Amino acid sequence: MTNQLALIQKDLAAELAPAKKILPSHVSFEKFTTAAAVALANNSDLLGADRQSVINALSSCAKDGLIPDNREAALIVYKTKNANGQWIPKAQYLPMIDGVMKRARQSGEVSVIATRAWYKNDQFRVWMDENGEHIFYEPNLLERGELVGAFAYAKMKSGELQFEVMNLDDIEKVRAASKNSDKGPWVDWYESMARKSVMHRLCRRLPNNSEMMEMLERGQEMVWQKEKDVTPDTRVTAGQLIEAADKAPEPVTENSAPEKIAKDIRGSIDKITTPAQATDLRASVEELKAQLGITLYTELKNKIVRQHHRLNAIAALGASIDTAGKNGGTTNEERAELGALLHRSERFLSADEVQRYQQAIDDLSPSQEAAC
């Protein structure tokens, strides 16, 4: 063990002394603090995060009996504003899928539990007959294709099989409902979040489900903020909106203060031209949640998320079509892939945009190989 790692572990052992009492018997305190020290030593952001938040995160992790080794659990850093409006880095414990499954097995009633991402070229089907529900899965390890969905299953020691399946539309609905849909884990670890989403559904049906559901909820309320770009743009800032609003009680009417705020934000949504602007406006809406009320807040959040996805879809389609056009012609397979990309993006685009991109794909000249 290096000197730095030894020093970090020594400090943690002292600060986490109260956690000894809440660690389950199968997790040694030394093993826990060693894993925590490695996590901090390998992440300068964690070392620089608010210290009390680090200790709080590790204490929550200890309570759940998980090791912060990035397999059972992870320590991540997000930024939040203090009373002075300054961005402060704080640590948060996030249970990983392996940790959740470990807890399920510890219930004593689950013999097998797993979750997998399901890709287009995998062999996968579920069906029901007179003998009950069935599931079949065989991954294609060479050509996976695009992500189609995720599933989770558990076999009880009684022999009963429980499983849940979510397609991409189901997963996207879960993502849209999260305040972190356009940042954090949903961007960095999409497949893991897809698997976690379907495991969330399965855990409702398992023994000790309240404990596992609580674990799965951890980290859901974090707002993954970034420091604001000072480049001038057309968005309405939170400060400007608050100054324009009077404190008016519900119900919201057309001329009430919350509706005036919402009207300004709707106008700003229409002016968004980059995903970064969408992220910043989303942060402003989060700050105004109390003033807006749940109905207007939900409406505006969903509109911003949709606009964010629309801009990402436009960027991806434009880049892919431009690249294909520069390659001296496209094969039928390449045009089919572009068509599939457009199909996946349709939900975020207007009918005119879909038609325009379809025309651009159709106008791509075939390669000499495809023309022969």
C-alpha cells in the first residue's frame, strides 16, 4: 500500500468509526475502508469534494452493506449551490447493479438473479402458456446490433421464476421522468441505467423489496449540474425569472405569476439551439420548481428534455449523413443504417424534419459497388 493510500485509509478509519456499528457482519471494516481509500486515491474530484458529504455517502454505503469498489457501489461527485450561489462539489453514494443483486441474494429466498441489456441481434423472446411464463435469451457476442431493451429475472428457491422486460420506449419513459435525464448516469452509463430501471421493477416483486427499492432510489434526486458558461446567449436565467415573478398562490391562472414565469420559459425553449443551453435552462426550471408548482414544472421539464433529445438527434443525423456523403457513395447497408437512425429519432422530430432527413438519405448517391 502506498504512503498516500495508507494515509487516506487511516483518516477514513477515524472518520468512519461510527459506521462500524452499522456494517453487516459479513463486511469487515478494514475491507470497507480500504475500498473507500482506493476510490478516493483514484479520483481527485472525490478528494476535493466536501468532506462531510464524502463521510455521509460512505456511511450510507456501509448501512446497505456494500463495498464502494465500483462494482457493488460507486462514489460520484456532483455540484450543488450553497447559500452564496457558489458551486460546491459534493459526494454521493450510488449502489450499482451487482450490489443490488447481492442484497437480493442475501434475502435467503432468491437462488439466481440477473439483469441484461438486450440487443437487436440477440436471440430473445418471452411467452406464456399453460405452464406459466417463460423467457429465453442467447446473446450474439460478435454483432450485437443496437440496444433494444433490458430485462431482469430472479429464480426463487421455491422454483418460481420472476422476470421483467422493458423495451427502449419503456426505458426512455423512465429516463424522461428523471431530473437527471440529460446528464450524469443517463448520459455516461446508459446501459447500466437501463438495467437498473428494469431491476427496479423486478425488485417490487421480491422479498425484502422495501430495502432494495430504497437502495435503487439513491442518487435519483441529485441534480447533475455543471458550472455555467458565461458566454452570452438568449436563454432566460433563473434570477431574471424570479425577479419577474410575484409570489402568488395556486391555482395557476393565465395571468398569475407562475404562469408568467412559465410563459417566459416556453419562449426560451423555442430559442434553444444547443444541448448545453437546454441543460442550463433545465437547471433554471429546477430552481423555480417551488414557484411554478408541480403541474407547470412537469410540463416545462418534459418540454426541455424533449428539446434536448431533439437537438441531439439532429446533430447525430446531420453528422452521419454528412459523413456518408463524403465517402464517395453509400451502400444499401449504410443507407439502411441511416434509415434506422432516423426511425429511432422520429419521436423527437417534427413531421417536416423527418421528411427532410428521409429525403437527404434518399438523395445519397449509391457507391459503385452498390450500383453494380
